[in-house]
Amino acid sequence: MRKSVTFTYPADPARVASMLADPAYQRRRAARLGLDDADVDVTPSGEGFTATLSGTVPPTRLPSAARRFVRSALSFTVTESWGGPGADGTRTGALDVAATGAPVRASATGRLTPVAAGTAVTYDVDLSVSVPLVGRSIEDKALSMSGRVVTDEEKRGADWLAAH
């Protein structure tokens, strides 16, 4: 299932990229998801970077529809890569989510662009849940929560940018 999701931050693309490349910001993102023990690694790559977040999620932190199919903790890795900036600060990127022990796969292409309000980060997400009969409904439920995720990320990103 595919969906486009856009976050808007009140800062120019260079500051937003710097925020996304900051290990402390990535740790804060993980902590607000209840993943306090997640490992965070940010590696420069030319003028771009790759941020990798990995750890485990207990079944109790999963949506109820997913808990029926997952009995033990899930190992996950989220890899977010951004290339160097274009002349106007625009960057392209990719996001990949791998979960061991769950029939789910998510990936996205990303674009970080200047807009009047600051910077828009748009992800074109592709989510696949391979569970016969109910996989599509789990995908629908997961993607229906994207509005709350966007609101939360925009607020926390704005708070971070104001403080740093």
C-alpha cells in the first residue's frame, strides 16, 4: 500500500538536514516511541548522511491487530539516507524499515525541499504486510495513523529547532 506523507518544519533545508543528522535528535525520536534502548548511528556520506536506528519492540507496544501475529519482541532497523543539497537546498533520500520476526516491510523515497513556511520533507511510503486475509487491513490501520505521526513530528521538530 502506498501513501505520501509530508512534514513541514519552520527552518531552512540546511537546518532541517542538520537536525535529521544529529544523533541526539534521532535518539529523541526513538525515545518518544518508547524505544529508549535503541541504537543510533549517523554516518556522513559526502555532503549527505545516513541515520540508522535499531533495536527491539516488545509485542505490547504494537497495535492490537498486529499483536495477534507477533508473540515475541521484534528486532528492527530503520535506515534514513539523505544525499547532498542541490543549489536551493533540496535533497533526495530514502527510508527503509526492516523488522525481523514480523511479516512487514516498509520503504520510502524522500524529498527535502524549501517552501514558504520553511522546509517540507515528503516521503512516498510503500508498506507491505504479508498476512493472508488481514494484511491489507493492518496496512490501512498503520497508514491511517500517519496524520498523528505528522503532527507529532512537526511539533517536536519545531521544538528542537527552536532550542538548537
